[in-house]
Amino acid sequence: MTGPLARSYRILLLAYPRWYRRERAPEMLTTLLDAAPPGVRRPPVRDVVDLIAGGLRCRLRPPAGVGYRLILAAIALFGALAGLSAAGTWAVPGAPDTDEAVTAAGTAMANEQPHDVAAPTASCGWCPDWRSDAGAPLRRRDFVALAYTPRPADVSVTVQQAGDRLATAGWEVGPVTEDPDAMTVFLTATKDGLALSLTGQTAPVFLDKDLSRPDPAQRPLVLVVTRQATVATAIATVVGLLGGLLAGWLVAAWTLQRFRRHHRALRLAMVATGAPVLLVAVIADLLAANWLLVLTLSGNLSANYLAHAAALLPVAGPPAVAALTTVVALILVTVTIAGQPGPGSELPGPRRGLAPPGRHEA
Amino acid sequence: MHEPGFFILTALAQQPSHGYGVMRAVSELSGGRVTVRASTLYAALDRLAEDGLITVDREEAIDGRLRRYYRLTDQGASTLEAEVQRLRHNASVAADQLRRRNAVRLAMVGAR
């Protein structure tokens, strides 16, 4: 079994995982060489594609059974989220300079002085450590927010006027939109990579239940300036998402296949180390699904918003460290006995309780 | 049961065979319609073995080439049998309906 054709086929068979090759490679090589027309020196393209596809399928396929497939899905999705957040962290444009933001705000609000310029703050409703309360540690800075005290006039008019001023200054301004459920009126505008949104509250808060004295300071006009996501951000996000999905899928399939082939003691060890990882993954998946649902329902699915939110996904701190530790432990356990197939081996072969076949040397 | 699997079982029904033998038999038995290439063949063999329909009969090494021969198990034979019955039934039901359609058409033509 020498010769250039056999060599080429042997290289192609590397697409298959090692445990599969150990069982199957000699036999497959024979079949491939048997099927090749005489005198051919290179494998036909169809074989090349087939073998690579077959090898990938073998690596990516979880063991049969609904449970295995669910675990694979959870881990693959977690990988996608990790990839997405890594890409977002790397590619997100970050917060604008405070000066840039104040200038933009000044254009919109003319002579108004903001009564509060919040230092760049993080926005992440379900991240445990991230609060925008004064005194709480801030880990990410993604936007600059300015708050104004609206005059008792109609808030919609104020917002509209701001929009007009921005348009005059060369901003691309969207229409003034009213959200009756949230009782807000807002507009968004973009220019030179900056995105600005102005939100006013239409429901007044009254002092002392005295219906003639609304207190505008209770419902400030909020102006938020962010940097717009660029094409690079969008591409990085997609690449991160797909790359993470593939990586998660491969790791999960590899681990589950190993699990299937280990004997009972190692299987128990794998369950013990794997369960926390799976738990973290499932929780992250559910949180992400919830977040996506909220985004979709609120209609906030702009690329900018997604990119910023994706960058906020990594929940740093104790849970991540714990998950990482268990992942390392899991890896150690899965590779402990390098590829010795146990009784769970699914390939037909002498180990399957047949009468031992004789090897006939002709 | 999908076609390649059906023909692989059929190919092994009479006597055990090895990888290339099965490939050739599948092509011949299906009249050239169904061909399996090596990677698809072994994926199918894995699946069939997992389901207990085939098993390894023996191994032979000739001139350094390893050939593994597969044979149909009893369960495989009865599964193939059941599939044959199913296809036969389907075919006769369809043939029946077609006969009636033709009969109706003949009647309509005759009536004009």
C-alpha cells in the first residue's frame, strides 16, 4: 500500500478523528484503492470532498441519543455567545470622548445647560456587579449620558426642536417617535460615526398630588451619545458568532464521543467535572435568550445596540473562574486514557462479542 | 429506510462481502442508480452495525491490504424482509390506483 495514490488517501483520511482512523483507516484505504481505476495517481475530486466532509461529520456528530444532542446544543450555543462577546469586546468602538458628546449635546439643546453629565456608564440590567449607582465600580464605558431639566412645555416640542437643530448642523435625524406604552418620546440622530438619542418622558410626576404643580426635575430629558458600530464591528461580530459556534460544537462533540468510549469510572469523573460547566453554559444560554427576547420586543435591534450589548456579555468574576477551572479539570479527565475504546465502542469489530476472526495471510 | 442502506443490506443478503465488494454490488443491484462512495459507505456501515443489522464476519490481509468482510445478522435479514414487504405493499397499492385511473380514462374516451 505504497505509492502516491495511497499517500494522498492517507492524508485525506486525517480528516477523521484518531480513534476512528485507528479502527477504520486500513480498511478504508484498501477500499479506496480497490475502487480507484488503475494507473490513477491522484484521488478524484469527489473522493477528496467526500472524505473531508465525512471526517468533519465524524468529528462533529454527537453520540446517538437526545440527551447527547441537547448537551451539544447547549455547549455550542455557549461557544457562540463566547465568540460573540469576544468579538464585541475587541471590535466595539467604545464610548465617545466626553467633549465630543458634550459638543453634540450642545448642538441639540442650544443654550440649555445639562444639570447632570453622567460619567460614562455601563448599561447591563442583569449583570450582577454592574450598577450605574454612584459609588459602584464601573467596568465598562460605552456611552455618555447627559440629563436636562425640561421646561414645562410640551416635551414632544422640545424633542422636535432639538431634532431640527441637529438637522441644521448636518446630522442625519430620524423622526420623532412616541412610545405610548413607555410614555416616552424620542428621536435618534447620527453623524460622523456618532449616534445620539434623546428621550423625554411624557408622563409628568406631580408634587404632593397637587395636579397643578408637576415636577419636571423628576423626569429629566436624557441625551445619550454613543459611537456607531462600524462595518468592522459587524464583520467581527458575525465571525465571532460563527467561529465560537463551531469551536463549541467541536469541543462538545469531542468530549461526548470520549465520554461514550470511556468506562464507568472515568464517565463518573467526567460527569462530576462536566456538570458545573454545563450548568454555567445553560444559564448563560437562557440569559442570552431572555436578553434577545427583550431586544426584539422593544424593537431595539440596531447593529449598534447589539454590538454594545454583545461586548457586555462576559460575566466576569467568580462564576467565570469557576467555570474555567472545571473546564480544565474536564479536559484532563477526558484525555487521561488516550483513546482506548471501551465497551461503548460503536464500531463493528472483534470486540463486539463475535467469535474472534482469524486473520488469514494469503 | 433510506436507499443506500437498503441496498447495502440487500448486497449482503446472499453472502458476506467487503467494502469494495459492497460498493460494486450496490451499484449493480440498483441498476446504476444508487452509488456509494467510500466515506458514505462506511458511515452507513457504522450505522447499520450500531443498529445490529450487520456485523463483521472476518478479516483478511492480502499483500498488506486489510479487508474486513461484513455479513447480515438475523435481525438485519428480518428488517430487510419487513422493508421488502412494505415496499411491495406500497407498490401494489399505487399500481392498483393507476389501473383504476386508466380504466376511468378508457371509459371516458369510449363514451365520447
